[in-house]
Amino acid sequence: MTAIQTLFKVRRCSVTLVPAGDLLRFHPASALTPALIEELREHKQAILEILAPQNEARQDTGPRIGGVSEVLELARACLGPVEDPVTPPAPRGQDSMVQRRCEKMEFFKGNWREAWP
């Protein structure tokens, strides 16, 4: 049995493996059989080497974004200024976002036969 096959077995048991220095922590421990724990002991060093790049990749080395305003500043710096969309003013008493003469309007007016596809 190889280390990769052991990792696949552990994954099928829905167990999370986390390298902690020279230790290999797993959760939930109750999901592992004694035979699988023994395989983990046999392949511990190889499993730690396999999981090490994942653990190193998770370490954040860059600056953190502090809030929404910083995200907007970054977006404006990358994308440039964004113009507001120009929507024509709606006639008085009507909502400009409502679609007229669509299937939904016909259905709710009671003309469901016209709205039926």
C-alpha cells in the first residue's frame, strides 16, 4: 500500500488530515479503523511530505485588505472609472424597471392562455 492509496482511504472515511510539524493530526479519529491508523503510521513521513505544499500554500504572505473601501479603490485602479448607466426617466406614475407586455404581466392580468408557451 502506498501513501497516496492510504490518503484516498482516509478521504473516503471523511477524515481531515492536518500536518502539525512532525505530527499528523486527524479529525474525527473515531472514523479511522485500527488498520488504517497503522497504515498512517507506516507512511507518515511520505504523507507529511505530500501535505506540506498544501500547508505552505495556505500561509498568506501578502497584505490583507482592510475593508470594502480598499476593494473599491483596487477595482478603480485596475478597471478605471466606471460611468453610471444612463436610464431614461420613466413616465410619471410608472416604474422604469417593469417590463410591459411580457408573459408574466399577461398571466397576472388573467390572460394566462396568451402567456402559456
